[in-house]
Amino acid sequence: MGWAFETGKIVLTALIIFSIAQVSERSTLMAAVLASIPIVTVLSMMMMHHEGQTAMEISGFAKDIVWLLIPSLLMFIVMPWLIESRSWDFYPALAAGLACTVSGYFLMIQMMDRFGLST
């Protein structure tokens, strides 16, 4: 059952991404709503539970996500700003947004460790 379960996880993830991309062709707002639902997080927590992690471990995972949401927002602020206000092309703006997010993650993890917020 191990390889079938792993294959199922991959297929489900691909279907979610494909579905959001298809919906975006009709409505970017609806695609954004679907993408913003923490479905990947919920599925990940369900899979973690299925694979034997405790409720406390999954709770720690959820709390860590809350803190990491803050730096993840940097991409959604920086990228549109560079495209709309600075006339950057898509890929350079995406790369800059991702670089800001990665830097933000690094700083947030340092803060979480320093203030005892990580599990």
C-alpha cells in the first residue's frame, strides 16, 4: 500500500494545481479563492495523521505555519508591486518576490527560535 498511497498524494496534488490553473482561465478571483484555501495544509495534516504522527506534532506543524504565513505574504506584495509600479516582467518580478519570501522565512525562523515560538 505504501507506493499506492504515495502515488495518490502526488496525483491529488497535481489535480489541485491543474484545477486552479483551469479555473483561473475563467476567473482569477475564483482561482485566488481556491488557491488561498489551505487545502494543501489540511491534506498534509491528514496524511501526517494517517502516517502515525501524533495530534501534538500536527498541532505544532499548524502553529509553525501561522508564523510562516507572515513572510509568505511578501511574495504577494512585492511581485504585483514590481509588475504594476515598476513595469518589471513576470519572471524577474516572481524571482524577486520569491527571494523576498525566502529572506523573510529565514528571518522569521531566526525570530521563532530566538523567542521560543517554534515547536
